[in-house]
Amino acid sequence: MNEHPSILRHLTTACLVLAACVALGGCSVVPTGKKWWNPTTWFSAHALTSQQAAQVREDKAVAAVDQKRDEAVHSAHLEVAKAGVVLGKAAPSPDTALAGRFVQGGLGLLGQVDPLTASESSQLIALVNDLRSGDAAKIAAAEKRQAAIEAANSELSERINLLEQKLADAQAATRKKDHDLAAAFIRENEMADALRNQRFLIVGAGVLVVGLTILSLYLRMGLGSVGAGLSGLHKLIGQDAASKVVTQLDANTDWLHQVLVGAGRKAADAARAKTLSDSAHTS
């Protein structure tokens, strides 16, 4: 009558041990190796995602600086083109000839990397003509347009300086994240070694407890059957003697179960202690 609760207790112990092994060690699909549950890798990708985020910020900063630099090159091309128009209208002299030579060389290079449109060329020629027209109204209007252009160029220069500083900060942050990622890679390798030992101990302890539980069940069921057979001899050896034999067998089986479960728990505690020690060492 007392065997069924005892068997249920053993099965419950085995199931709890298996659940602990799965919870700590994870589980996967054997053919593909895909992990369904792997708590040992939680948060391990933090260093990589941080480095990737820093790299994205740096790439955005580089793109912003490049865009403003392109705008600065275009503005510089327009200003050099205006100087070329002025030199073309100036009285001939060795100085103007030399300046024109330099300006034309610069315009040739700028035209390759940042060609001007026909509309822009005509507008800058008109601006230079208005500034040299001698008409006060045209000169005032042209000066106003040129002042706005110069203010925009000054603002563009300040903007480039600010973006370059942000780029330098982003590059420094990326270098730091690269260093952190390298350190995390080394730390993950050390932790992987510790986790392999941990998993071996946990799974080994679980298999040991399950095996000992099955052995205990086998012994209890076998000895219980012997005890039931011996109880049938009470007519031959007496009721009291048979009851003492069965009671002693039950006591011995309970003692064996306690010893086996205690050994399994000690193995699990040793595995946990080693895991905590390894984690403290790697951190």
C-alpha cells in the first residue's frame, strides 16, 4: 500500500532534476544544433551590438561631414569662378596675368570634381557685372546678394567644424567599443570554457541522480516483491517474524533512497559552487 507514494516521490525527484538540467544547460535540436533555450548566452551579444551602434553613429557622422564638404567645394568653385570673371575684365598686367593663370588652374580642377551648371555660371557672371557696373542700385543689390552668399559660406564653415568635432568623438567612441568588443571576446571564450565544465557537471549530476533514482525504484520494487513474498510465509514462520523482515526491508530501502538522493544533491551543489567560482573569476 505504501509503494505507490514512494514511487511517485522518486519520479517527482527525477523530473525536477531533469527540469533543472534543461533550465541551466538549455536544449537544442540535435540534427541542426539550433538552440531553443540557451540561458548561458543571454546578454553575451551586448558588446557586439554596442560596437555596431557606435559604428553606425560614426558612419552617419562621416556622411554628414562629407555632404557639407561637398557643399563647401561647390561654394569655393563659385567664388573662384567669380574671381576668374573679374580677372578677365581687368586691365592686362603681369600680376593679373599671373593671378589669372592660378585661377584657371584651380577652375580646371574644380570643374572635374564639381562642375557648375549653365545657370550658375550665368548668375555669377551677372553678379560680377552688377558689382562693376557703376550703377548704384545694381551695385547695392549685388552687394546684398554677395553678402548673403558670404554669410552662408561662413555658416557652412562653422557647421563643418562642428561636424568634424562630432566625427572625432564618434571615432573615439567606436575605437573604445572595438576595444570593449575584443575584451568581451576574450571574456566570452573564458566563460565558454567555464560553461562547458559547468554543463558537464550539471548534466553529469542530473544523469547520476536520475540513474540512482531508477536504481532505487528497481531495488524498491524488487525488494518490495520479495517482502510481499516473505509476508506470505507468515503462516510458516509466524506473523511477527514475517512483519519484522518486511519492516527491515522497507527501512533498508528508505535508507538507500536517502543516500542516493543525498549524493545527487551534493553533486548538484558542487556543480553550482564551481559555476559561481568560475563566474566570479571570469568577471
